[in-house]
Amino acid sequence: MDKPNPVDLILINGKILTVNPHFDIVEAVAVKNGRITAVGGNQAVRALDGPGTKIIDLAGATMLPGINDAHMHAPFFGATRPPLALDLTFPAVQSIGDIVEAVRRKAAEVKPGEWIRGFGWNQGSLKECMNDPAMFPRRSDIDPVSPNNPVILTDFSGHTILVNQKALELAGLHKDSPDPVSGEVERDPQGELTGIFKELGAQALVTSHVPILTREEKRIALLTAISILNSHGVTSFTDAAIGPGGEAYVGGVMSAEFVDIYRELLAEGKLTARVTILLLLGNYGALTYKDLDEGLRTFKIPTDLDREWLQFPGVKIFADGIPLTYTSWMNEDYVSGNYGHGVSVIPGRTDQEQNDNLVSMIGLVHNHGFQVGVHATGDRAIDAAVDGFVLAMKNKPGGDPRHYLIHGDFISAETCRRLSAINGGVAMQPTIEAMISDFEPSVVGEQRAAYEWPMRTALDNGVNLTSSSDAPITVPNWILGVENAVLRESLTSGAVSGPEEAITVKEAIRTYTINGAYQDHLETVKGSIEVGKVADFCIIDNDILTVDPHLIRNIKVLKTIVNGKIVYEG
Ligand SMILES: [Zn+2]
């Protein structure tokens, strides 16, 4: 006789890390209508099957809750990958010769005049550049293979671009063009432009001529991103800057149009990850109180959606830049260069004015009932942002906004405690640590570099710590992120940076699952494998809890399941 209520899906014979408060490990899980209905031993769960039940035998594989990437830029990431851009990341590209070859092949495919975009080259991993920091790929390398097409190749960090002669022509740039107010246009000894443009101020001279992505290209960008995320086991992410401020940024990859495209994909059943959006209500990197005020009053923020899938709870504010370019706003001076203690991007003539403006901008967003995510890397910016959170909540108490810092590189223990008292959080990026920790001592000195990204301090002081990729800045590879959070080893040199700030594998997994759900105000819905929660899972080919931490990076994702359906199979 058929059982009364057979389930849709059963997964058995697994090592299932529930990430419940006790981090219990079980063998089996049952799913019905996209929700988890049972968690436990093989026999008890197996007994819930019926004629239509799909059974997945995990054969000893490890399964975790679906991964949450708590801070990234999905359409921006998708626009940097094929088919919209050449893949210039390591190991696809290992030399300047490889870059030239990729451009040559693309130029043969496209029509004359069509822009060729590429993304991800990293000087540090190009054969010709390794022993010479002044060596870059230059337009003299790519001009011969791209006479008829403008070419723009962005490096992995987004801080440097390489363009060819055709692109310079279209942008009206030549030997006698004046230098930009900020950033650097590289010239050879004769004063000719080499095609290398550093920082946004200089890049804008060219990027303002790159056509905005069409609506169809934007859809492709987003779908590309989601399918790559799914392949890494990601089932939830925060898209950290979409809105009216993003129209002009890098081909419109943060455009408000994405609000509609997300809605469209959800309605079509093509949204195979749960999405939280932080709104960008003014110019990227130059946001003002007036922008926020206008945006909050006029921008139509969707409130009619199933927030388990797509929600718009928050607003993004940028307080400063990043340490590598001396644009983090610090309490103490940098150890090299003439950059003082860096600078805030918040309007104001003095540190105090910038501090006060940031505090009032946070208060404004908070008073409208939104969560605030503040990009803050320097400790001065971090302290000012947390001052803003605390004051805003004192002036208008109630609710549980869970305001948070994005990056939070140098947050002090004291500031962690103030943040924890208001249920605040920090979204850090261990994969960025892995990539750039070698360079930090030359910028902020050994001591601050070792402390940077203080995960141990954040957890010990009660902060809701989440982990993320900031894709396209790094590949959304949470497995590498867990390894780095545990070992704090540089990917390039293997050098350990600040071992006292390491956290455990279990803690690192929480930062990629339940803590992200908490940041999203959805900790009762997702983030752990417990009865009643959504059936979002990530199945991997090795036991991440017991494998030698140096081998964590070799772990592969076997399957990704969202709402009880397989969305990726390796
Ligand atoms: Zn970001």
C-alpha cells in the first residue's frame, strides 16, 4: 500500500553537515515541495519514500547547506566572462603571448569596429612580468593583431585596464592629451600612451566610450553569473550594488535595469539562486546625501516579491577605497608613499566633515527602514560607519536592521564589540586575502598587514561574520575561501599572514552559510539543513572537516541543489 504523504526527494548515505547550532552530522535528508521534511539516519528517512520519490545515493559524499556568497556583483561578474568577454584569468592566460593570442582569435571572429572586451589578467601571474613589477602587457603587444577593433582588457582587480590604438582613437586620446585629475595614464619615454590606464579617474577617459550593454547582453551577463555561481555550490548571494547610480559604470553592469531583469528571471523560473540586492542610489564611488535622499524618495523599490527568492532590503554606501591603492581611510599613516592616512570618498573638506556626512547618510537610510551595507576597509572609515549605525539606531530604535560593513579589513576588537551590540556584521573576502596578502606589508607595514581581515577577532567579539568573493574581484570559490580562512596562506607565495586571526573549518563554513542567511534576515528559512528550511544543498567530493587543510582547495563540487532541484552536476 502506498504511504500517505510520500516525499519528492531523499538523499541518503551522506556525511551531511547540518550546520545547525550543534553542527550535527547526519546520513540522510528528505525533501517535499522544496522544503526539508526530515533529517536523520538512513533508515528513518528512507522509510518516507513513495512511488514518485527520487533517491540520490550520496555514496559517502559530504553535503552542506547551499553556499551563500554574501557580497558580490553578479551582472558585473557575468559581463567579465565568456561569451561577453575574453577569459584572461590564470591559468587560462599565463603570459603576454597568451593575451595576444586570445585577442587575435577574437578579432578574427567579430565584425570590424566591434569592441573586444577581456577581463582578469594578473600581472603577478604573467610569465614576462613576474620578475619585473614595471612590466605590463601594453598596446604595442596587441595593436598588431587588432587593427580594426577597439580592445579593452581589464585586470583582475579592476584597477588597471589595457586598451589598444583603435580604442584610443575612438576616445580621442593621443600623445598631447592632458593627464586626468585622478589616476594615471601611462606613457613611454617619448610621451606616447602605452595603453595602460590606472584607477577609475584615468580609466573613465576610455570607458566612457565603451558602449553600454544591450538589454539582451545584460540578461546574458546575469544568467552567465548565476550558472557559474551554481557550479561552485552557491545557492544564495547578495548583489551588492544595483540601481539608478549604476547606469554608466563599466557598460552599465550595475544598472537599475537589472531590477527588472531579476524579476523577469524569477517569473520565468530561471532564477536558480536566492538573491538579496543592495541598492546603489547614486554615483559609484561618489555617493552624496542628496543622491540617497532623492533615490529613497523616487526609486520604485519592489515590495511585491517572494523575499525567499528576491529581496531589496538594503542600500549600499561607499566610505573609502582599498589599501593597495592607498585609498583606505586609516587612523594611522601608510608606511610608504605620500598618501598620509588615505581618504574617504564621502563628500567633505576635512576628515571631521566626511565623518559627519557619512554618519548622516547612514541615519537617512536607516530612517527609511533599510539595512545599510557600508564599504569600509580602513579603520577610520570602519569606526565612522559603526558610529553611524549606533547613532542611527539610538535616534530611531526598533526593528532589527543588522547594518553591516563590507570588507572591514582593519576592524578593531573594540569596534567589533560595538557592532555586535547592534546585531551588526562584517562581510569579508578570504579569497581576496589569499590573492593580495603578500603586497599588504609594503603598504600598511607588517603589523597591520598581519591583522588585516581579522576573522578570529570578529567572531570572538560576537560580530556576524560572513564570507564572500566580491566577484568579479575573485572567483566565487568558497572552497578556496575556507582554506584561506583556516590557513591564511597567500596563493602566490604560500606565506602565512597573521595566523592568530585564523578560524576553524566549521566556523568558516558558518560564514558561508548560516551567517549569510542572518545578514539576509532569512536565518529561519535557509543557511542550515534543518526541518522546515529550504532544500538548498552543496555536495562535495571530499570531507572538508577532516582533510588536510592544505588539500581543501582540491575539493570539487559534485552537485548543487536549489529548492529541491539539481541546478548543477559536475
Ligand atoms: Zn564589492
